Amino acid sequence: MSRRSGLLAGLLLVAVWVLAGAGIAGITLLTGVVGWLARRVLAGDVAVTGLGDRAVRRR
């Protein structure tokens, strides 16, 4: 199922690129990535609290 979803997403992105241009396709891609990440966070697959610890430089 994951391959089919990826294939469909890729085909839709190319269709948007062809019909609306590269700028709109980029916005579409960015929106999709943000939505995917939000879904992963809400499902508990990604711990947002752990991201802050990684950003702090340890000496």
C-alpha cells in the first residue's frame, strides 16, 4: 500500500507541476511534507521533545 501511495503522490505532484508550474508544485510538495510530519507526530511516531535535545550543542 505504501508504494501505491508514493506512486500516486508522485504522479499528482508531476501533474500539478505540468498544469500550474514549478512554484505551485513546490508549495504543494511543502504542504504535503508538513501534513505528513504532522500526522506522524499526532500518531506518536515522532517525539517533538526529542528534537529540541538534538538541536542543543553539547560541549
